[in-house]
Amino acid sequence: MSTELAAMGDDPLAMLLDLSYEVLGVRCDPNRSFFDYGDSMAATHMCTLGRNRHGWKITARDVFAWDSFVLLAGAIQRDGAQ
């Protein structure tokens, strides 16, 4: 297990939802897209927070690519495990 994954803990979804709440000010459904709640500027902000706090290497493009928070969290976890 990489140090990045260990730093994330076992639940990147919970961390992602916490960051989205901080950026958007609303609790998001994990099965919905970030863009059901926010725009590309907010996505960029969330990605920056994720990089600074958790070492994630996600971009707004990744947020666009994955259709839900669940899928995005899975991608974060897979990338951290490599």
C-alpha cells in the first residue's frame, strides 16, 4: 500500500464528499455527478483541496469523466494503490 493511500484512509468517498460539502455548501448524493451541484470552477477548487490535503492527483477533467462521486472515489483509490 502506498503512503498516499494510507494517508487517505480506507474511505476516499467520505473524504471526497466532505471536500464537496466544503466547496459547495450542500451535502451531495454519492451516486450523482458533482456537476449536478456545482460548476467547473468549484470542481477545480475541490481538486486543489484534494491534492493539498490528501495528495490526490485528480483534475477537473477527472471530475467530468466520472459520472458520480462513487466512481470518482474509486478512481482515486485505484490511482493511490498503484
